[in-house]
Amino acid sequence: MAKLYFEKLSKLLTELDIENKVDGELEIKHFFSGAALYVNGKICVSWSPGGLAFKLAKLEVNNLIESGEAKPLKYFDKGRVKEGYAMFESPESANNSQWKTFFIKAINYC
């Protein structure tokens, strides 16, 4: 299953032309049942069965969660909330330009 999310994340990054918009070394790696984007060795985005999650400033994460646009990130149903991440449950149904903004914010935040 991780391969599927690795491919989805790779495809989305290519479509958004992210590598040409940010400084730093970007790398996608498998993890658990998903994939994660690292910038200069730090994780900033993950895509798993739960959704697409971005590491963002605490205030922005809180605002996205409070507005209902995003949910807290949990890798397992009974697991703890991963602080500092906003997770979007249906990433494939959203506009790619929205994701581009969040990718750039997350990469710059890391």
C-alpha cells in the first residue's frame, strides 16, 4: 500500500512543479502504509490512507482544524494526534492549486 501513496505523492509533486519553486533537497520515502516528503532530511508532508497532511505553523493548523477544512493527523485510529499537522481527508477531490500553496508553506516551514 505504501507504494500507492509514494506514486500519488510523486505524481502530485511533478504536476505541481514543486521542485522548481522551493529551495532545498526534496525526497519522497515510504513509511508505514504511506509516503512522506522530506526537505533537507525533515518530514513536511505525508500521504497515507487517512489523507494528505502538511506540517504547518501551529496557528494555521489550529485555524484549518477549527474551520473544519482539515483534521488532526493520526497515523492509527487509537494513536495520538501528531501535533503541527493539518490533514485533508479527500486530497484527490480538491483543486491542485490549493495543494501547491500548502506544499510550499510546509516546505518553507520545515
